[in-house]
Amino acid sequence: MNQPDKDKKALSRSVMSRYLVGVAIQVGCFTFVIVFVALLAGLWLDRAFTTNGMFVILLILASVPLTWVLIFWLVNRAKKQIRDAVPDSPQDKKI
């Protein structure tokens, strides 16, 4: 393997690592925010309608599919950004 190929490989790993760390941080933050908002809204609704935790449980459970959709969207967006940012290698080109 010659020097330009090593440089391209190191660059592609660096770019990929940067995007993966960014995605992991985004997923963690968005998950926390969604669950926290669901918890606060559930507590507020339980207090307003004098129920015993019914809205908290319902909203926390409803936040799970929303979080999965958000994770799916963030990962797909990051995949596209990684594909666009990583320089093409001869193996990636299809004839």
C-alpha cells in the first residue's frame, strides 16, 4: 500500500469517527430530552386531572417509538453525510 492510499484510509477513518461520535451524542441528548419532556408533561397532566401516574406511564411508553424513529432518522442522515464526506476509494466505485 502506498502513502496516498494510507492517507485516504486514515482520513476516511477520521471522518467516520467524527460523525459516529456526533451521532452518538445527538442520540443520547435527544433521547434524554424526549423522555424528560414526556415525564414532565405526564406529571403535569396527572396533577391537572388528579390521576395516579396514568399519564406519566402512557407518555413515557409513547416516547419509546418516537425515540426509535428519531434514532433511525439521525443514523440515516449521518450515513449520508459520511458517504458524502469520505473520499472515494477504487473499491467503492462500481462499473
